[in-house]
Amino acid sequence: MFLTKQEKMMQQGEYGPGVQKSMDLLVRYGEAFDAERMVRANSAHVLIDYRPEPLLSELTEGARVNTLTTVHPKFVDPRLATELSIVDKAEVNEIQQAFDHVSDLGKKAGFIQTFTCSQYLIGNLPQIGGFSSWTGTSGQVIGNSWFGVRLNRDGASANLATAITGRIPYMGLLRPENRYGEVLTELNNLDIEDFNEAHYGALGYYLGAIIEGRTMVINGIPLNIPLDQCKYLLSPLPVSGAVALCYIVGVSPEAPTLEAALRNRVPKERVIVEKKDLRKTWEELNTAIDEDVDLVTLGCPHLSITEIKDIASLLEGKKINTNVNLTLGVSKPVYTLAKETGYAGIIEEAGGIFHDSCAGASNPFLRFGKGVKTIATNSARAAHYTVRETKAEVFYGSYESCVSSAITGKWRDEFK
């Protein structure tokens, strides 16, 4: 692999042991995929949960970040669980100490302690065509597809190494010749204008399983679809499948037309989606049988201020059922804005709980609580991981249905 003079100095240890180990890791990573050179990274997004602590220590030794770097959510939040009296402090003290240690390492290295999977909402947003290395498959597919950032499905170690060196191997979806649509998806007789975020989530979950790891193109999505709905369409694609780039014709920056999305190629495959496909997927995501709801979890990916506003409007003057817990995953910057605007106060007065850890299967009540048999969520990602990583069953639907179930304690199917 060709390295610039500065990159050679990094690899030879002239910038310290952490930079040296990070550059060596990236060189080996790039050579495994025949990358010919490195490119400058516009940003990184990293995981510093307590589990990869030895790697974090090695790659940050004597080093500071060389590009804008934000931090992914905690998988678990022992401190919040203790405050909520879900678990005895002594049971999680070791986890908390380990997390505090890696958090300190991240701060010293210059990582911005955002603890969010929606980093694009709070400033980590390179220009169209910029190169980044982000942990988290939802951020990767949303960055590629909605914002036109060039991202590969890099793992946590590569994300950390990019943060320290400011470099990424030039390969995969970073290269323009690899960013063309392979599978064309078209919608047949769907009431797309009436879709809510849960309909979009079911569509994304269905398509991910079919498309697997190929680059896809969706034709027929409304041009005015907001990001708050589009993220629910995109984020399940790498969960049921392994999609990292999905062009939405007329919406994605690189796909103003169908021809542009396909790069004037003939698609290798066409997929037609009908209402029966969404109904089947909806039933697959809804695994609970009884109508009683124990936990409502929203914010996978983390909520925007607009979503919080809408949730607050549904809860104003109401109270969460005494048998239900309502939790909302959100970054601290967005939560601060929600406090300033009064939306957070309305939700908390109703009994809602905000947290900046993972809002899916790592929800504090799922990880540390006892007796959670059923959850309600508007996230296909959260539904997928919950039934695979916990003993809870899932009610899946829109945030309106989820909030209603938090108030009544009962679930009502809404698919039409």
C-alpha cells in the first residue's frame, strides 16, 4: 500500500505508540481488501463501551484524535439502573468502574462524549462525498443513503484507528465505482402516502432480508419523506440483511434519478413489494400474544427533537400506566434542547424516562429489570434484537400506538 511521508512516520512510531498501532491496524485492514492508499477522514464515530477496554488503551496510548470523533451509546447504563432501583449498586459496581475508566480514556484522546447512535443530528455530518468511519450499522446506512457520506461497514477497531490517525483505507463503498445500485425495488399498490414510521420500518426489514449485502435502489418513496421517517426505513436494512447503501430515487443526493442510482446499468435483480409482504413482515415483528404491555421503548435510533415534540403532544396532561415503564433513547444535546423547549418536562411529568444508552435490547429495564415479558416499540431494529437477546416478546407499531399502550397498558394492532 502506498503511504504518504506522514503516514509512514505514523506507522514507524514517530507520533507515539497509539498512532503507530492504529496505522498498522489500518494498513493490514486495507491490504486485506487490496486498498492501494489511504484517504483523509472527515470524521469518526466510535464505540468505547467497557468491553473493548484493552484495545482502546493500546490505540489511544499517547495519542489524540486526528479528526472529529463522536461516541456511540453505552450498551448498558449501570448508574441509571441503580437510580431507577432496578438493580442493587453492588451488582453493577464493577461494570460502572470499567466504564468510567474507558470514558476517561476517551476524553483524554479527544472523543466527544455524545453517547448517541444518531450522531448526524448533533454535528457529526461531513459533506456529501466525504469519507468517514462510523461504528453502528444504522448510522452507516443512513450516512451513505440519506447524506451521501462515504462509509464502509467498518468494525469497532477500525473506527478507533481512524479516529486516532485521521485516515481510512480507500476501498469498498468509499470508491465511486462501487457505489451503484445492484437491486431495484419497486412498490406495487402500497398506500405509501399514508405510511407512518412503523410501516417504513416493516418495509426496510422485509427488504433487508431479500437484498442481503447488495446495494439497493428504492423507487416510489415520496420525495418529501422526512429524515425522522426515513431513518426507520433505512436502519433495519443491515439488521435483517447486511445492506450498507440504499439509494432512494429523488431523495438520496447521489440518486436524483433512477438512471443515476443505477449508474446507467441494468439492475441485476428487480424486487416488487406488495401489501401482503408488509403484512407478513408486520406479523413477524409482532411476537407477543397477550395484550398487556410491560415496557415501551422508543429511540432506536435515538430520537430527534421533532419526535420528542410529537411524543410530548400525545402525553400532555396524561400519565403513564402504573404497570408500564416508558423509556426514550436520546443524546444529551437533544435532551438538553428538549428540556429548554419544555417537551422533556411534559414527558417526564407523565412518567417517561430519558436515557442515552442503547434503546433496543440494551434498554435498562431489559438488561437489569425483572418481570419484563412484553415490550412495545416503533423500531424494527429494537424488535429484532429484543426477541433474539432477551426473553421479552414484542408489540410493534407506530409511536402513537406505543404511547397509547403506555397510557392504557394494553396493545391494539394498527396495521391497515
